[in-house]
Amino acid sequence: MVARRANRRTFGSIRNLPSGRYQARYTGPTGEVVPAPVTFTARMDAEAWLIAERERHFEKPETWAAPKTRLQEAQRAEEAARLPTFREYAEKWIKNRRSSKGEPLRPTTRDKYMSNLRVHVFPEFGDTPLDEITRTTVRAWYDNLETGPAARADSYSTLRAILNTAVIDDELLARNPAYIRGAGVKSVYKKLRPATLDELAVMVEAMPERRRLLLLLATWCALRSGELRELRRSDVVLGFEDDAFGSVSVGRGVVRPQTGESEPGRRTAPIVGDPKTPAGVRVVSIPGALIPVVRSHLDKHVAAGPDSLLFSSERDHSKHLAESTLNGRAAVLDPEGNIQTPGFGWREARRVAGREDLDLHDLRHTGASMAGEEGASIAELMHRLGHSTPAMAMRYQHSTQDRDRELGRKLSARAERATRTPTPRGA
């Protein structure tokens, strides 16, 4: 009995559980029973835990905390020390990103970033901590990315830009793991054959009557979809009935982006905003041949009042024409070429014209090419297109083969005069 009293512990107790494991516990400074957060397979492990707890209990009672509390604090400290996942960091990056002018990103720009991330980047790196992304994993992701060249370049550029901020601005990484030479480069020029006058006539005729002017202005005035869908009655200035003069003022555009804050597929309300650059604010002359069409459209399809939309929703004239409604769908044909499901809108119009390679935005290319063929200078093209640099305007000017042949004949005549043997003076 004496020996058993000598070995009786003075701090805590150990209990042998029916499972064969050992449970250790003791009474804390405030009188509560404090069990070990786990049970032990060996009694000596339970003894060791009690010895460690006894030292905390008696040596530093003022800083003592229950094991469960200490475990939670350790987990919080570990979480704080952990670098964010790529998804966490990318979402903050987009929210805080500023343009070169120090302004918040435009909704369409945020939408483009989030689209690239959701579709191409998050599936691979979304849940990966930043410091676990390596050059090897980036290379493997890029090599296996199943998408077109432009989307591949955009997705890589977005990934690299985000990780570059983690390296340079936030100093979370020592180097950028997204380093593949040429991976972010894409072709600047889009190979495009502008629509011919006959093709344009077919497309206009195939559009609903209330949408035909939109295609004409998109081409002959080289306006963007968002600019067209935000035009108001007061933006159009026409001369007298017998005066073939008109102009359209462009100073706003409408977008309806899918934002990073919303769930995938969920759309926000339309946003009306200023052009990207001051050059986007402009007054564009309307070709005289279009003036009767403009007058007819204003009379038939535009509500009274200066703020009435030129191209509105059919159900509610106070609401913008949705881009999805404008685009519509192409007809579905059976194997014999018969229409199974009728189409409508722009996509059906381009199908009828045999130009399914064209986007609505490409009509700006057609308009720019025609303006260039009529002798428009670079400055004039820049104004008409709303561009701030000559390079951007030139991207939208495409020479047709016939025009190029005519230009070649003119240059040949000049070259002939330049190479002709000059007549000696005084002869």
C-alpha cells in the first residue's frame, strides 16, 4: 500500500478505456476538467502529455489556455501563414485592379478576365496555393489547354499578370512560375474579307425591318454594337426633308457583363458608360443615301422624346435591345438543306448571305475599308472609328483584290513616269 501511495500521481489522471486506449485529463486553473484532445495507444504517451500540461499549468498560469483553445489558435496561425489559393488571390486581384490611368477596370474588362479564369485557369489552379504553382505545372497546363490560339494566349496572359502582381507588388512569391516564351502572343490582325455591297444588301433584307438600320449604321458609320444600342433620338441630327445631310453623335455605350461577383451564367443589369478613350466621343456623318431610311425608322420604330432609344426592346421601348436578341440564331437545316428550325436576327442574316464567318463587329471593318477606298486619310479613319492611334484604325482597313489591282495600275503609271529617260535640258 505504501508503494502504491508513492506512485500515485499528484497532477491529473489516466484512465484505461474499454478500447484499450488511454485517456488523460486534469483539473485546470479555473476548476474545469481538461481532457487531452486525443486518446493515446500507450500509457507513457498519456504520461508525457500530462507532464507537459503540468509545466504549462504551474509555470505560466497567466498564459495557460485549454488544449482545444491552443489547437484552434495554432490552426489560425497556420492559416494566416498559408498563402492564398490562386482563386482567392485572383478574385481580389480583379477587384483591386486598375487601368493604366489608375481607374477601376471597366465591366467588360472584368468580364473578360473572369471568363478566362473560370473556363481555363480555375479548373487547374483555382484551389492551389500560390506557392505550389510551379513552372512545370504551368507548362503542363498550357500544353494541354484545349482552346483556340487567341483564348490560349489570353488565358496565359491573365495567369501571368496575376502571378506577376504576387511577385512584384505583394512579394508573396520569389519568381513568376508562368514563364513560357511567346505564350501570351497572339496574332494582331484578323484575316477577314469585308462584306461586299451585294452581301450587305442580302443581310439587311434578312433582318427584321426594325433592325435593318442598325446594320446600315454599323457599316456605313462604323459604330460598335454597344454604341448603336445606346443611341437616342437626340443623338441623330437630320437636315430638312430635301437635305441629304445627317449625323449621329456617339458619346456612350451599353454593356451587360457577367461580373465576377455573380454566379456563372448570371447576368447583371445593363451598364451605360463613356467610351474607353476621349477619341470615342465623336460626331459621324451619315451617308446621304441612308437619310430616308433613318427618317422612316424614326417615324415607325422610335418613341417620341429626345431620350427614346433608336433600337429598343420590342416588349419595352424604355429598355435596351439585348445583344442576344440582336444576334439571334441561325436556322437549322436538314441534310437536304431544308429549314427545320427557323432562324432570326444577325446570325440568320449572315447565314442567308453566306457569310457566317462575319461577326457583327466586323461590319466596322467593311465600313473602314469602303471609307479607305474612297480616299479617307488615317486621321479621318481614326475619327470615324473612334480610335486614338493610327495602328488601331489601320487594323480595321482592309483592301479588296479589285481595289488593290486598281491601285497597282495607278502605281505602275507612276513608276513608268519615274523610270522614263528624262529629256536633256535645252534639247
